[in-house]
Amino acid sequence: MKKILFLASSVALFGSSAAFAADAIYEAPQAPVAQEVAAPAFSWTGAYIGVLGGYGWGNGDFDGGVNGSEDFDGGRIGGFVGYNWELSSGFLVGLEGDVNYDWNEQTVAGADVGTDFSGSVRGRVGYAMDRAVIFAAGGWTATNGYVDGAGVDENKTFSGWTVGGGVDYAFTDKMFGRLEYRYNDYGDKNIAGTNVDFDQHVVNVGLGVKF
């Protein structure tokens, strides 16, 4: 009888040990679930600087010593600097200045006539769609007009207004590209005895770095 009880208790003890061992195997703690960290949203707020190149289609109307009109078309190069503030819902405002050089010299009445250095200060408004911004800009602009030859050597600063728009697109968190159109109305000046009225259409392509 004692042998039977010992055998029964041994079987029960072995069964409970096996069950405990099985629980230890099958109830191992699960590895922690990896959680994805969302990338920070891209922002256009901050300062930026860049270079540009493009082409200008200028028109000069002459009245006085010389009468008529002349096209002043040619390439251009320049640089720009500015600051953006991105507001709620993607709206953006900013301020930008630029300096450019135009190659548009023509011969008028035996003299070399054209404009060279120009610049502007413009306010900007736009709408940001993540890395793309559609913008409009407008403000003050000026250019240096000159006449050289036929016994005349004179320069005058023409000033007026500019308006335009375009697209900025960020290729990386720091670098962006630009495509824009501008209309520049430089007003009129008396130069070399002739009243000259000058305006210009411009297309620029730019590359900038934001900080």
C-alpha cells in the first residue's frame, strides 16, 4: 500500500513539474513593439539666400532728341536674400531683396544704350504645400540706365515698381529651387536730352539655401 501511495504521489509531482515547465516555455514575455516616430513637419520659416539666372525682355520708348522705341533683351544674373514666416494653414508671408546684372545693350543713334545693375525690395505672400510654395511678390525696383558714345557719357537711375509670382520647391531640408516671372516698370528719366520710359519682363531660375 505504501508503494502504491509513493508511486501515485511521484506521478502527481512529475505532472505538476512538467506543467510548470511548459508554462515557463510557452508564457515567455513578448518583445516590446517598436513604435514609429513621425518625422517633423517641414517648415519654410527662416532666413534664406540664393543665386539666380534668367532672361529679360526690355522695352525703351524715346521722346525728345531721339524718337521711337527699342527692344533691350538679354541674359541676367543675380542674387537674393530674404526671410519667410509660415503661418497657420500653410499661409506664408515674407520679405526679399535682390541685386542683378542685365546684358541688354543696343546701339541707338550711334551710342551704346542699355541698363546694367538693378535691384528690388519686395513683400511676398504665398501658400505652402509641404515642400512647395506658390507665391506672389511685389514692391520697389530700380535700375541703372546709361548712354555711352556719340559724344555722350551719362548714367541715370530709373526707379519704379515690380510685381510677379512663382514657385519655390525644397529639394532637401536646406536647399530649394525657384522659377519666377516678374514685370518691372522702371518709369521714365531724361537722359542725354531724351525722355526714356523703360519697362521689362523677366523670367528667373534660382537656387537657394534656407537657414
